[in-house]
Amino acid sequence: MGLKAVFNLASKDIRAELRTKHTINFMLLFSGLAVIFFSRIAGNYVAAAPEMGAGLLWLVFLFTGMLGLGRAFVKEKELGTFDGLKLTPMSSEEILAGKAIYNLALMLGIQSIIFPLFIIFFDFPIQGSVALAFGVLTLGNLSFVIVSSALSTLVLNARARELLLPVILLPVLFPVIVTSVSALNRVLVGGEGFLNILGEIKIILAYAVVMSVIAALTFDFALEE
Amino acid sequence: MRKIYFSLAIAWVLFIYGSYNALLVFPPISSPANPPMEELYRNVFFHVPINASAFLGFTITLGASILYLRTRKLSYDLVASKAAKIAVLFTTFTLLTGMVWAKPAWGTYWNWDPRETTALIMWFVYLGYFALREAMPAGEPRARASAVLGIFGYASGIFTLLSTRIFPSLHPPTLGLELEPKMGMTLGLMITAAIIIFLNLVYLEIRLERLKEKVTRG
């Protein structure tokens, strides 16, 4: 087992998703709608105060991820393949890593379409490097998928799990979202470079590392039934 | 039960003596820049002890959650959930006492100050913890899920404090707060009283739960 198994699991999920495109299509539609709603409702205010933009963009990702990322495990449960997944000789950390990579692929797909769409609809005046902004978004989404993949298994057996997941996920994600919005703002609006946002990047990275460690240590228990 | 009455009696004596000192004995401090503060500083004798015991409670929840996952004894789950329950209650009081103080001191009830933010996020984390518990039937799976969330939530609280630290804080420093010796001692008494009351409430909650189990089992 090891890395190969992790990538096999991730690529299995990605191939299955590309065949049906159920999750990614819904997520794209939803996030596109969210951008359009935000643009219509708050577009003029963002034009006057561009600092609002990064926060709105992150809200779009947050809502979209909340709806879509839990699917990685719920899908297995609904299709009855969850037990099969647990019976594979993969360790629980490998299963988590595979699912997190699949979720990251989903979020990166959304990100590469929604970020340009957002810039277009808001006519956003970009001061800094677009590549750096994209990198910051990716880093934030990485933390996002680690925590949401790990916590989404906790609600599998709960009542009203679709409602419950955001309630337990949002407060845990709060620090990384706020930091990511601040970094994104400094790049997009402040035109600041990599070295200026190093403090924020360190916090996001530290968060990703600590949460991965906790997730890896506790995932055994989260998978049990 | 006798021990409970005894320690609660001590806690109340400490609390009443401390409150008497804090509210009636100590003179107003000089605060020419912000006159309302001359009297309002007394809030510190209530705000700090409540917050200290709430934070202790969240730490107990973390410890009990880890111990539960290691030993699988449901009694640890009981301790974790009850400590979290009382800690959420105490955090509510922390937020309220903080807000009534923040209005005259900083101008608004809510300022997104690092400590305010951390307290609020911890409050929501553990409300989510109870939402998760409510949504599952009692037993092993619920205990496991909430223990895992208890660990994630605590880490998120630490990161909230860290991440807001890059912005300047309005809150007076927690450590190295300068008080006259007599005031410091009163604050110490109040912290002791709050922690004793906190632990007793947790203990009573646990006892109540055990009795409930006994009754339903017949």
C-alpha cells in the first residue's frame, strides 16, 4: 500500500465523477449562481470597496464546498460501497488522503472556473499577481478539504447530516478562512507580494499540517461503525 | 454528596467575600481618559474567573475526548460532554460580561478583538458539538464522533487565537495584568471560587446523568 493506493483511490473517484459529473456539475451550477447573486446584490458596493471582494469569493467556495465535499463519503454510503472501501487493505489514513485528494481536485476545478468568472462579473480591479492569488486560494482550499473530508465522516450516521455538517464545519474552519481572506485581500487589492503575506501563509500551512495530523490520528475512529 | 455541599459552601464564601471586596471595598481607579472606567474596572473580578474556568472546561473536554478514544470507556465521554456543557454556559457569561465592559471601554459591544473572536468561535464549536450529539442516538458511535470533533474544535480555537494575533489587540494582556496586591489576591480568590463552582456543576451534571440511566434501566 502507500502512495500508490492513495492515488488509485483518488483516481477511481475522479474517473467515476468524470463519467457521471453529478457532483461537479451541481457544484459549478451552484457556485455560478452564487457569484451572479452576489454580483447583482453587492456588485456596486464591491466596486466602491474592493476589500469586500475576497470575502465574497471565499463565501462562494465555502457554500459550494459545504454542499459538495461531504458527497465523497456519502456517495459510498448511498451506493453501498462504504463497507467495501473499509475492507480494502488500505489504512484509514490512506483512505482519508485519497478522498481529500479527490475533494481537492473538485475544488480546484471549481476554483479555476469561478475565480475568472468572479473577476469578470465584479469587474474586479486586480492590483497584485493573479498567480499568487490563485496559489493562496489553493492553499486555503487545501486546508478546507482536509478538515471537511475528515469531519464529513462524523455525520454519516447522524440525522439531518446535510444540515449538521456546516454547523460543525464552519467554526472549525473559521481561522483558516479569515486568514485566507486577509491574504487574498492583500494580494488582490493591496498588490502585495509573496514576502508580505508570508505571515498569513505560515498560519494557513500550520493549520493544514496540524489538522492533517489530527485527522490522521483520529480517522480510524471516525470510520468505525 | 456531603463533599459537594462542603466545597460549594467554601466556593460561595470565597465568592461573596471576593464580590464584597470587588464591589464595595476597593476604591475607584484613576482613569482620566475614560471616566466610566473608574468604576467599571471591577468587572475584571467576574469576567476573568468565569473565562478561566470556561477555558479549563474546554481543556477537560479535550483531555477526556483523547482518553475516551484511547480507552473506550463511556464514562470519559460523559465527562467530556458535561464539561463542555458547563463551559459553554460559562463562555456565554464571559461574552456577556466582556460585551458590557467593551461598550464603555472600546466604544462598541463587539470589536472582533482576538480574545472576543476566540471565545465566540469556541462557543460555536461546542454548540456544533452538541448539535452532533443531539443528532445521534446515545452510545459508542456518538461518543466516538463527538470525541473526534472535540479534538478538532480545540485545535481550531488555538488557531483562531493565533490567526487573529497578527492584528493588533485591544484586550488588556492576560498575563502580567498589573493589579495592587490586595486586588490580585481577590482576583485569585474569585478564580478559585469560579473553578470550584465549575467543577461542582460538572460533577452534579454527571451524577444526574448517571441517576437518569439508573432510572431508565429500571
